[in-house]
Amino acid sequence: MVPCSASSVFHLCFTDPDLEALAARIVANGGKQRTKVWTFLPDRPYQLVYCEDCFGNVIEGFSHSYAEVFSSMPGWHGGGNAG
């Protein structure tokens, strides 16, 4: 039998514009908030939080979609500093 910790899933990610409320719902249902809500890129509105559900699965909360964040990320192909 393969131990649960050896699974291939690193974490689940949810997009939610209200990360404080997302973290509070996770904690209210037996989970933990692993990090504070923090700004992912300076001078941008993108925020991130990591939590854990009651089974120990890591949950990432992102305030904006990955497509939006990484399409305008400085230094990335197609990012906001092109031109």
C-alpha cells in the first residue's frame, strides 16, 4: 500500500477574490491557515494564501486566475514588460 503522503497531488488551488473569507471558511471547517494572505507581485493586486484541510491536504487560494497573473507577470514571455 502506498502511504497517503506519497501521492502525486501537491495541492489544490482555488481562485477566490476574498482570501481572508476563504481561509476563515477552511479554519471553521477544521482546517488550518498555513500562511498569511500575502501579495504575490509588488505593485499588483494579486494575493495568495496557503491553507490545509482537516485531512492535511494543502489548499492554495489565489485572488486572480493563473492566466491573468502570469500573462501580465514582468519578465515572463507575453508579460506586462513586453515591447
